Amino acid sequence: MNFSHTIAILAYNNHEMTTKNLEHLYSLGFVKNILLFDNGSEPSFENISNTLGIRYQREEKNCHVNPAWNKIFDQEKCEFLTLLNNDCFILSKQ
């Protein structure tokens, strides 16, 4: 059975850590699964998202953590949803 799975990463600034996390997930092969939710970062994460080919959503202004997660819950129609802060790393694909 092929399950649909989204890994949603909520980011607000902290560009170095977020970029490391995205590159790590990319190296594990999660490219099609990743949604980067940019919660009003300056500068935005649009360039790194485009470079890695991952889905990107941006709020122009920080809507804060819980409202951002709620937006992700409401829009993602997948069987499994993994929520990650930008400083939480998945250690293995297994």
C-alpha cells in the first residue's frame, strides 16, 4: 500500500538551521513529501525551496506557531502528517 505522507516544517528565520534540515531531508529522499511553511521569515526561504524543488508556502507576517500548524492541518489532505520545527531532524528514513 502506498501511503500519502507530508513532512511539514515550520520555519521562522534561523536560516542556517532550517537550510541544514531541508538539505538533510532532501538527502534522505523525502523531496516530494516536504512542505516548508515560512512563517514570515526575512529573507524568505523561497530560493532554497526552489533550489531543492520542495513545496513552499509563505505567510507575509508571522501568524505564530499554533495558527500556522492549524493552517497546515486544514490544507494537507494526506494519510500521515509529520510536523517538524526547523530544528528537529529525522535521523533515518526507516
